[in-house]
Amino acid sequence: MSDPAALLPDGLAAAVETASGARIAAVRPRGGGGASREGAELDLAWSDGRAASAYMNYDVHRAGAGDDAAFLREAAILRALSGPLAGAGVRVAPYYASVPEQRALVCGLVAGRDRFAAIADPAQRDALAQDFMAQLAALHRIDVAASPVEGMGPVEPAEAYIRRRVASLRAANGGQAWDPLIHLSLDWLEANVPTDMPAPVIVHGDAGPGNFLYEGNRVTALLDWELVHYGDPMADLAMLCLRMLFQGFVPLPQAFAAYEAAGGHRVDLARLRYWRLLFQTGFARRSRYDDPDAPPPPNLGMNLVYSTIHRRVLSEALAEAAGVALPAVALPDAAPGAHERSFAIALDDIRDTIVPRLADQQAAVKAKGLARLVKWWRAIERYQPGFHEAEKAEIEGALRRRFADHAAAWAAYREAVAAGRIGTAPAIILCNAHEAREATLMADAMGSLAATKFAPLE
């Protein structure tokens, strides 16, 4: 019999066995949490005769969201909701073990499906959405002043979280990778911090469709707690808006009404919009996968899709928040590139030969991610030269200078934003045009996600 440990990164199986007190009898690699983590199903066996199937997320390269402290908070909340806070009624997968050194979290398998959009019956969709919003309300009703979660750190006002998060994002936005879109968004966020926020609650941090399991009309478990923190309950409703960029749900006014009816906080749309922009700014940080010092992502194709969508949507949301009207973006057409046929053959091979023969689900997911990259490279060859010419002309008009090439123009634009030598409105307009063109290059790879926008709040 082959060694199950061989299917996991070096040392991970032994560490899980030590932390859980169980022997790993079998390993089945699976896709991980979104684009940020890898995963595996485990069969666990204890010396006293107990056995269980479990799911493990792991991020040994630290390529995912959050940091080591965030991982400890995630493990802490699952341990608490499986134990001392179980009476709150928030349904989670039972906690078994965690390995902080490899960001591995092991919880029991829970019955249920995760594709809310696959539900065809409107009545079931409405009832399930109502139960999900009731789960958020139950989480937000936990009295953290009386019962702080061991391992989640001190309970602090939501404003402290905002100030720390903005400072962290600003500190990370530096060096050669300095990003004008992130800079402009952080300027607005820093100048418009909400006032009169309620006492802090436990915020799931990534709540929405795709991050809960269900059977029938009932949520069986809330998933993916890697962004959990203490803060404003409106933060979870804002994250629901972000999740809906990628997966369908019921209309937001209906969801908000269900949340309030279940005993949740009064929905404050102004605060919700603020949190939506803050989270979007964090997710929109430019990918560093061409940096040899950056960790490799679990699925580069999907990571780039998510990053591209977040950046385009951020540029639009920032313009709305700042009251900037966005003009139409010039997207010059071009003939297929010189390597069009080579790209087409590679895509056909992946779709028709490679993916159908892959029994390993994790390998199949990565093969599809590779197909997205091939589509992106094909679009870069075809469209990028014309897009660069259009952007160069726009920057020359805004800065009233001529440049030798696109690289020089873009560098001058970045310098003007950093030094405050360009007005906020023209700076945001140029950022939006840049992100719209980047999204167009990724459009074929994004498929149905290419035109996604925030759902209406009211």
C-alpha cells in the first residue's frame, strides 16, 4: 500500500497526526479554499477505535489571504464554536486539529452542497438564504465582551481594525510594486472612516455563497473562516457583496431584511459601502507571481482571474465613492496574433485530451487554470500593443507631456499620483481605464465572470 503522507507536503502528515492524536489512514487531494489554499480529504483513525473523515485546508507556501495571526484566529473560532460557544447555534465543521507552522486546519466532513447558484427552486433559494442570514445574525449576537474567544486576541473597536488595516495595506504598497489604484483608494478610506459604529462583534470575514454548505433549506456549516476578526457587523454584509461578484444569491435587499428579522443589527448602507471598499482594496492588491521571491499560488489561472475582477470593480467603486463620473474606455481592436493557431491547439489539447483523462480532481482544477493562462497570453499578444498606445495617449493628455513609450508614460503617471501632482478625478479615471483594459485581456479566461459588478444594495 502506498504511503498516504506522500500525497501531502513534506512533514505535514506527521504534524497532523501529532496535533490530532490520530493516524492518517488515507489521503485524497482536493481543490483547496478558493484560489488561496490547497486541500485534501483525510481518513483519521484513533487508537481507541474511533474513526472519522475530515477535510484539511493547508497553505504551506503562505500564498493565501491573511497571515499567521489570521490563521490562529481561524483555528480559535472553529475550536470555540465547536466547543464552549456551541450553544450560540452557529453551525461549523467540528474542529479536530491545526498545524500553524504549515497553516493546516483539519475539521470533520459535514454533509451538504456548496453551490447556491445550482438551486433551481426559488422557494428553496429564498428559505436557504433566510437561514444563512439567520446564521450571520446568530454569530453577531454572541456577547464577546462577556465571552471573548480564546486565541482571537483582544476585543477592540471596529475603528481600530480599520486604522490598522489601512496602515497595513499602505505599508505593503511600496517599492517597485507601488500601485496608484491602491494608493488612491487608501487615501479615500483614511479620510472617510465611519463614526458611531456599534460594539464589536465576531465578523466571519468572508461570508456568502460558496462559503457555506447546505442541505435542503438549512445551512449545515459556515466555511472558510480565515478572515475572521472582531469588528462591525456591516463588514460581513459587505463581504456578502464581494462574494456575490462570483456566485449568485438572492437580491441584497431581501437578504438584509432576513438578517434584521432574525435579530441582526440594523443595516447601515453607508457603513456597508465603506467596508465593501476597504475589503475590495485588500483583495485588489496587484499579484506578485512574476516576483521570484513571491510564493507560488495554488492555482495561478484562477488567482489572476480573481485579482483582475477585484481591481476592475475597485476602480469603479472608488470612482462612485469619490463622486467621479467615468467616461467610456477606448478598447482598440486588433487582428489575431502571430501565434493564434498555437494557442488554439494548446487549448484544444487541455480541454479534449488532458482534462477528461485526469482522475485526480486537484490536477484537473490546475489544468483548467492553465487553460485560463493560455487564453490570457493569447489576448496579450493580440490586444496589448493597441491598449498601450491608447493609455499612453491618455496619460500624455492628463500630464500634458509626451513620452517615448508606454512604460515611460505609466512611470510618469505613477510618480504624479504619488507626489499629488495630478487631481484625484483624472487619476481615478486613468486607473479605471487601465483596469478596464487589463480586464479585457483576461475576459476570455474569465468567461461569464468578465462583466460582473456589485449587486444593487437597494
